[in-house]
Amino acid sequence: ETIPALFKKTAIQRGEHNAIKVMRDNKEYSWSWKQYYSESMAFAKSLQALGVDERKAVNIMGFNSPEWAISYCGSMMHNNVVSGVYTTNGEEACLYQAEHSEAQVIVVETLK
């Protein structure tokens, strides 16, 4: 089985059970397996709408967060190669990685 197929199976089986939790500003946020899968699928559909080709790179730059995981899973669901970018990379390193991975999309956490 593929990872996206197992992800879908788990989302169906686990449904409303918590998949992800995070604390932000002293408030807990959570995603059920159903929500996690749904948001990942929405990301995959967004890649398709943008015209991103399958098997092409998607660079993801950000800290450990639910959004990072959602974009990662969504990229796999669209059959893309994920290339994580360290948040500590300088401009030259980011440009090098984007060019050499031939990224068609670069996902960033913030513009800072």
C-alpha cells in the first residue's frame, strides 16, 4: 500500500479521534484524522489547480507545525517529491535548493 492510501484508511478508521494537537498563545488546537486528511486533500487539489506536475518538487519551509504536515501529506497525495527547507538556511541556500530540486512550488510559513 502507498502512504496516501494508508493515510486515507487511517482517516476513515480513526475519524474524529485526534491526529494532531498544538498549543498556540496558550490555546490548544487540534485536528481530527478526518480534518487532517481533508485539509491535506485540499492542499493536493490546490497543487493540481496551480498546474503543479506530478513527480516534481515541492519545497516546504517552516517550523514543526500541523500546517507543515498538511502540506507534506498533500504533496504526497498529489504525487510530488517533498524537499524540506531548513528555516535556518540563508537566501543563497534556499535559492540553491529551489533551483536544484526544480521546485514548482515553494511553501513558506511566513514572509519573514
